[in-house]
Amino acid sequence: MNQPILGGPWRAVRKSVLALACATAVALTGLPALSGTAEAAGPLKPGKRCDELHGLKGSGIPPKGLPYGDASRSKALWDSYQYVNPAMAFDGLKPTNAQVKAAGKNYKKYTHNDPRRIYARFNNQKKWKKFTDYLTKQYIPNHGSDPRGEAFEKKVVKEMGLVGPDWICQKEVYFKDPTTGKRYKRVLDAYNKKTRDIVEIKSNGKPNPKQVPADRAWARHPGWRSYKYTFVFGENQTSEGRRFIKSMKRLAGADRVREYNYHSDHVPRAPKWAEKGPYRKNSPIMSIGNGVSTGSRGGGNDIIDQSPNTAKEWKEQKARIKAIDTNGRFAKGPGGVDFTTLDLRYIGKPVKGEGLNYAFSAKKLPDENDGGWGAQPKAQLISDAFFTWLALTPDKFWVNLNPDQPDRVMDDKFASTDAGRVLLEADLQMKHDFFKTMDPKTDLGKRFWASLPKENGRPCFAGIRNWIEPKTATVREQDGGIYILDTPLKLKSTPQDFATQPGGGEAICNPSKAQRRQAQAVIDRMIVPEVEKTINTAPQYADLRRVYTARVAAEWIRLQDAKSPTDYRKLINSNDVKRWPLRAPNQNWDKDALFKKYRKIFTEGEFRYNVDTAQGVMVYMVGGVDFSKQPKRNISSLRFQVEHRYAPRTAKIAADAMTDDADTDGLVMLGGNTAGKSTDETPPTTPTPSPTESSKPTTPGTPPASQTPTEAPSSPAPGNDQPSTPPGKDEGEGGLADTGAQVGLVSAIAAALLAAGFVLARVRRRRSMEN
């Protein structure tokens, strides 16, 4: 059988033309100068046994066959892997303009552990105007590209069983395009001459654009028809990746090109010597700070830092990165995530001095180019609200939009926080949406007005008080932490009279008790469900939902601290919220100004509906919110295992890297640790050379350059997502502690988000029934 020429002496074949046609070329991953460009003939590197190259020879790993066709790892096997990015030793640099300018442009005169080397490199580039943007969006991702690729390649070689004498890694070959005559040098990540398999291992979800011409040359050349090409992707394929695979299948035949979606999240680590260095980054997100902890770190923090505040800024940022990252080597950034849906979903065990793990959730978007902006203000709001609920005493957890009580809008300390602002604004927003739902120009509104009781031919109902209560907030207590699974809200409504009367002349009607009951039944049946749906899903209430979830988490911390002192002991009930103030653009927000706006709406009317009556245009008023009820419901351990089987593993990975939620399609999880600790404290310790510089940062105690990085175990291993502690007893009617008196004021957005009133169904962990 004829075989392609793979370097070395020419061998006799039946058709010399075929032998010549089979000499083809491509480039080594990590060598941009060769990637995908036509190259002249030259010496070809023979590569090395994969198990020898990655230190796996003699490990007892059995060789395994590749999947027959396209395949994806099962969710039970999703995991993560670690690698060292030497540039992360400097991820917290915040130089002054004078320091950057003084460094000049000759970066070579500075050692690798001197931050001035990075300042000088910044001065040499023209894409970024801000040093912090250059650092976080170019310098650090660029230096992590090769170490990430090498770590993922080793993981795939080991776990897919690409070992033994027949599997050769990093072998150079030539691919010749028969349509153009161009030859391309290509470095094969893994090659098996015996089985005629080629494996390309991508830690991201897209091809290297400079390698594409070479791969297409392989697909077109008849001399390679007996070979199959398997593309292994570590991340979900991008639209570019999907188009590439589709084109390769079309050119080579669907049976010759396979895609294997491996789904393993990459976790970068700073060099061990730099973990406590002066240049590491510490985020204030979810970190108490103030000397209690150094600040939080994690994959979620990195993504949040990379996310600009506006869509325009994100568009400009993508353009810069695309111009720089022509090989598609940078780690996945914040693209493809809708951060307007960001919410807190997990809080780990609060151990004094150790911090705790936390994880946010957000919706994925179909296109990786969409979304990607707005993470910082949303994460900051969640964090600020969390600490506000801890710091303020429950007697301050109230707000009140009552037209008869302008001097009781809300507590001044609470009004100085964004948590308080969000609640009061949500009250006013709910009034607006309630009015809007009644619009007789809509089908629902028309039916609503027709269904109301009539007086003198006019629809008649009393003033209304509306308030928001939590529905059953479902959580799962496990391993000392809490999974916040569902926090729905409901709208309540009841007739209410006010001393302050709407303007516009005499009252429309004076309903009897029977008419009040009849009108309220119509409102509860037709209007309340629609407004409740809006509160639980519409973007104008997203901040309210975020603040409520933060309240759930804070109450959990209060309960844990009551059992044993935590890092939050001095903060709880301190009434000190100076570190979590109203933030831009709401730094000048004023509760009294909002009340005046509300009272004007109440007295003058926001909507004037042309209701079909004998009296012409009528004005009707409504309003209010309150969270004072305590619904209780439990989720069993069996239900948790069925519906949220992978939640423990996802939360663990999310503390280190943004990851897909295996239990809920369309969601990602991302987070960190409040004390800057990782979930696995055994990362490799040797910095890997950057793609552009051959040496690495050195300080006293830095590992020697020749030392080989040790492999960090994937986390967790298959099957390790099962509970590891003895089963606990499910609580029958358990709930979070009542933290204050109910607030029953007219139009109050009150305490269940706040002080009193909200309860979570919680259950203790129980051993999985799965083997």
C-alpha cells in the first residue's frame, strides 16, 4: 500500500508522482513563524514518543483507540487542569504614569523579575492606551498560551492513551496542496503511522488561522486518504471552529475528519515563588478586606477584570485582541456571556482565616462575540449587597414609599448603599409595570377592564397596595456551604385606602365591600401573574434579584458565624457600611428625590387610559412592594442528586475557572476564593518560557530553568463528584433565622430582602445513592 513520505530517505513506491505529492508541510503549535505558511523544503524533526515527551513512559497507562466518529466526553468526566503562567506573578501591577514613562523602551536591560521590563514592553506597543489593559488583556494571556497548550496536550495524551512506541508527538511533516502546488510544514501534535491517525490537540475551541491552509492541503491531497484527522477541543467550539470542521469534512470526507469535544477547563497559576509576592492581584469582589483578608482571587475575578463596562468598549477591545492574537492563542475571555444575568449561586464553608469559595452564574450566548461586557458593576453590586446585609442591624432593613409618610422613606445608613437604592427603585418600577399591564390597548388590559365591577357604567375598584414576597427559596446545604438553587419572587396585592388622594377631581367610585372583593379577585387572576412574571424575568428587576440572592448568602453566613466565629464576626451588626457606598453612576442618588418623583406620580397619575365608559377618560392609581412572608419548602437529597448532580464539582471548578454548568444548559459558573486561595494548592512550580522570551522570571528561591514542571492532578477525577461526608438528616421545616420585625407599611419594599421575613428551604447533605 502506498504511504505518504514523512521525511528521511526516499523509498521506492509504485508511483513516484504520488510520492512527490505526499510531501506536505505545516507548522508547530507555538511557532507562529511556521504556522500555516508555505515553506521551502528543509530538515524535518522526527518528533518523540508521546509518553516520553510528557514523562509518561512506564506509567502503566494502556494505549487506547480513538473514537470511531465525532464524540464528546460525558458530563461525568468534565474536569479541569492546571498550568503555570509566569506572567501572573505580576497580575497586580498598578504603576504610576511616571513609573511607566521612566522605564523607557529598552526592556532587555531589565531582568525578568523587574516590573520595569513589562513597563518598557508596554511603551513599545501601540494597541493599548492603558497599562492595565495591556497587562490583563495581552501580556498575561500571551505568556500563558504555550504552557496551557502543553499542559492540555499532556492531559489528552495520558487520558486518551496516546502512548506506546507507535504514538509520536511533535512530528514535522510536509503537506502539499495539489490545487496550488504550495508545501506547508506542519507539526503533528500526535501521529500514529500504524493506525494512520493524526491528532490535533487544541486547548481552546478554534483552529489556528495560520495552520488552516496546511490542514486543507492535507484534506485535498490523495496521498493522505488512508489517514484520519481527529481534532480534540478543550473548550466548546467557537463559530469559527465549527465552520472549520465543517469545511474539513467537506474536503476530506466526513469519515476522515473527527471532532472530539473534551471539555476541560484550564486553570492558570502564578509561579509558586510569586504567590505571596508584592505584585499579585487581589480583588475586592466578595472579599471583606480591611486587613482581615488580602483579597479574592480566581478565574471569575480574572474574567470580571477583563470585561469592560460597555458594549462599545468591548467592541474596541475585541478588535485590539484580534489584531494581536492572529493565531487564536489567547485564553478564552469574557465573550459569549450575558453578564446582565450575573447572580450569586454558591457560598462555601466560612473557615476563619481561610476565606471561602464562591461562584456566580450567568447565561451563555449563542455567539462568542456577543455579550462579554458589564461584569464588573454587577459583581460589585452583589458583593456590596452581601456585606451590607451583614453589616447593618436588622432594624435598618426597611424602605417605604407611602404617599402619607414622606419622613419615613428609609434609614439613612441603608440609603447610603446600593442595596438600599436598588430596593427603593424596584418599588417604583413595580408600580410602573403594574400600571402598564392594565393598558386597555392590549388584549389583557381590555379584558381586565371589562371584567371589573361597574358603578354608573364605570369600572370600579379601590386603591391598591402591592408588594413583593419571596416564593420558596430553595437551597442545599452541603459540606458546610450553600448552593442557592432558586430564589423566585411573587407579587401580592390587596385593597388599600390612602389619606393622600390622587388629583383630578372627585373619586371615580366608592366601591362596596363586595365590589372590593370582586375587583381584587380580577386583579389577582389577570394582572398579578403577569407582573410577577416580569419581576422574575425582566432585565429591569435583575438588580433586585441579585440583591435578594446576596441576602440569602449573607443570612447563611450569619447562621454559620453564630455557631463558630468566622472572618465576618466583627463586621456583623457593626452598622459600618463605609466600604460599600453608593457607587458611580449612582454616587449622588437621593432617597428623598425618588420619593418626590413617586408622590408626583401618585397624585397626578402616570398613565391615563381611555377606558370605554360613559364618563370618558378615567385615571386609576396603584402601587407598593413588601417581602415579609416566610414560605417554607424542602428539597430532598435525592432531588438534589437528580437535578443538580454536578453542582459540587461545578462549584469547585468555578472557584478557579469559568466553566459550563453541567446541570443547566446555557449557564456558566465563575468565581474565586475570598482569601486568594485555590481549590488545589499543588500547581506546577516551574515557570514556562513565554512565547516571545526564552528565559523566565527569577527571584531568590525560583526553581531552576531546567527543572521539569510536575503534573497537577485534574480536578476532580471521574466519579469524584459524589458526596464525601456521611449522610445528614433532612430538615423538615428548617429555615433561615428571622432577623427582625416585619415591615407592613404601605408600598414598602421590605425586609425579606432586607431584615425579616425571608426563609430558605434547606436540607442537609446526604450520601449519593449512585455508585
